[in-house]
Amino acid sequence: MTLEQLSSYVIAQSATVAEGWYYIMTGLMVAIHVGFLMYEVGASRMQNAVSSGVKNLLAFAFMIPTFWLFGWYIYLAFPHGLVPMDMEGYGVPWNVSMGPMLSDQLTGVFWAAFTLFACTTASVFSGAVIERIRISSFVFLAVLLGSVCWNLGASWGWHFDGWLVTKFGYHDVAAAGVVHMIAGWFAFGVILNLGPRVGRYNDDGSMNELEGHDLRFSFVGLLMIIVGFFGFLGACLIWPGLPALDMQEVTTWTQIYGAPATLSSFAYNTLMGLAGGMIGAFWMSKGNPFWMMSGGLAGIFSCASGLDIWYPGLAFVLGTVGGIIIIPANDLLHKIFKVDDPVGAVAVHGVAGIWGVLAMGIFASGYPGASDAIPAVSFYGQFVGCITMFAVGFIPGYGVSFVMKMMGWLRVPDHVQQAGIDKAELGLRATNY
Amino acid sequence: MSIFNSWPGATSSYEGVDAYFTSADSEGTLIFWTLVSIAILIFTTWSAAKHESETDKNTK
């Protein structure tokens, strides 16, 4: 084999294996949606279980074409703020870049992985609104969140050239703020306008538990979400030496900002955060298995911002704190705002996301940026990122759902809820036993 | 590089090809399919909302 042949072989192998990595991670992320579907179906009462599942399926189906139409473009074009960069047509759906190119093996699989990230944000929102949101309204809001809002946040804080990164050193490698905060607080904005399920609150303000019809679905669903998150987190890393990012000198993985990272750091800290979250929530809830599993997710999100650099023992502690705080946070949100969040999505994603972003500023302040263009990590930078992610989620969630509420296009009428959405709208029932 | 599989017409060669999908050399056609995709999404959402409103009336 000549040197030219060897060089050609290595380049071809590198590009193809990188392509294969993101392809497989995309497939693995589908498990997140299987998990959310099972979780929400199980947490719904029998009379609304099918419609809860239909909502999850539609979020998936609508997110894919809308992310192709404008979601990917928004991520690429807005790293500097609200004015798009001139990309000479790249990323718009009628440009050849948004179809298969022999000179570019990676755009398609990157787009696919980001599409599944977007689907994840929609699924986070989905759990908070079960049993009383109109399916058409949900689809519209899910597209707004997954193909517009989240993309802006990601462009600003999850992009090597994003203004939060280059001006403030914002560090959020596995998207505690960019995905979980935005989705959680978007959901909060919507449920303020959507109102609680019929029967959730009594006239005196006291709250009733509306138990889901099958806790087993919820258990398996939550575990499936965790399986899928290994795909999500794996796709957060950049394949070693991708020429497109001019990182030929780097011999290992890099995180999304371009600094060296390893799959091992992700494996250590994901698992330690997961375990910490489960144990923390187990203790705080006095053994409630629903909270224990949700705590596991919160534990992962608590470590997500610094998944590339945490010491595993610290990741365990961060996860434990995350698993503990989500339970009083959930109680507090219900008590103060009289909202109805049947799966605790705002606490698990929104509150644990805040903790994850701020923990980076508390425990990793001074950690260097990936290049001279990126300042070191600071509490101030993480705090600015936190406010920004909250605003990118909450403001459009609240504002748009308020307009939809005024139009009468948000909530399933109370008499349809009482009749059961499955029977009234779909003519179906979840089980025959 | 040239564009593969112009519209309408069959593939003639892989030689010098970069974009290899249907209608890649016709931006107008790509815009047309994009608009059809958008129309499908809007129609489906509108149709679902209409069904929900009818269910509301029929359930009273």
C-alpha cells in the first residue's frame, strides 16, 4: 500500500466511522421517546392513556420535518444573537446542503442527532400537560419549543461560536440548561395558562392525587429514558479530528466547544450522577419509586453541564443533591402557583437544570475555555447562562400559550375531560382488562 | 462538482457528482417540495383542531 493509498484509507475510515457513530446514537435516542411515551401513558388515568401516547408519537413525527425545515437553520445561523449570520444558503431546506452530498458525510447525521435532541425537549414538555391539552395545540407548542426556542438557546450556549460561550465562558456540555432548563421552564409557562386537570384541586385549594393507571409502565418508561440518554450524551461529543472543525491536531474526542473530552468522563459521571439522584430522591421521598426514578434523571441533569470534567465522587454528590431538591421544588411550585404537573417535569428538568448549570460555576470556576476565544468558566457566566435559558424557555411558553388560551385553542373542555379523551376523541380504550 | 440526477431525467453517471438526490439542480423544484411539506403540516394540525372542536360540540 502506498502512502497515498494509506492516507485515503484513513480519511475514508475516519469519516465513515464518525458518520456511523452519530447514526447509531440517533437510533439509541429513540429509546428516550419510547420511555417518555410509556412513562406518560402509565401516569395517565385509563380514560386518557391512549391520547397521552398519541401526543408523544405526534411530537416525534412533527419535530422531524420542522427541524429539517427551519430548526437546523436556526441552530446554525444565530450564534451571535437574534440576527442571522449569512451562510450563503447553507441549512435552508431548498439548498443542496440539506440533502445527501458525497463531499459531506456528516451534515445529515448531525442533523439527525440534533433532531432527536429537539424531540427530547418536546417530550420533556409533553409530560407536564397530559390529560387536558388539545393534541393540535400540543403539536404547535412542541414545534415552537423543539424547532425554534431550544435551537436559539443551543445556538447561543451550545455552539463553539455562541455569544454566551465566547463572551461569558458558558459551559454546558451535556445541555443541563440548553435542553432541560429550556424545556422545563417552557412547560411551566404553558401549564400556568393551561390550568390543572379537572378534579386536581378542590375549592378550598387542597390538592387531590390523580393516580396513573399503571405504575409498571412508568417504571419501565423511566428506565428506557435512561437507556436513551446514553445515546443523547454520546452524540454530545465530537468525533476525534473531524476536519470540518479544524481539529486535526486533537487525538481524542472533543466536547461541543472544542476542548478535549473522553467517553470515559461521560460514562463515569453519567452513572455516578444517576445513582446519586436515585439515592437522594429515595431518601427524600421516603422510598417512593416514582420519585426515585425521576431522581435518577435529575441526577444526570445535575452533572450534565460539567460531564466532561467532574470527579466521579463529586458527580455523585451533585446527583444526590439534585435528587433531593426536586421533591420540595415540585411541592413548592404546586403550592404557590396551583399548577398541575403530573410527572414533575418542571422540577426534574427545570430545577435540576438550574442546579446543574450553577454547580459548574460553583465547583469548576476558572476551568479554561477550549480556545483563546472562550473565557474561563465563572459563576457569573453560568448565572447569565441560567437567566438566558430560563427566558428562552419561559417567555415564549407563557406568551404563546396565553394567546392560544385567549383563542380557545389550548385546553380540552372540562366535559370532554370528564367523558375521557380517548373515548370522546379517538373512540379507543387503552386496555381491555 | 456537478449535481446528480437532474429533474426530470434519469441518472447518467456518478462521475464528478456531489449532491446526489432528485431535483438537486432545480432550486424551484426543491422549494416546491418544501412548500408541499409545510402545507401537509399545517393541514394536519388544522384538521386535528377541527376534530377536537367537533368532539367538544358532540360531547356536550
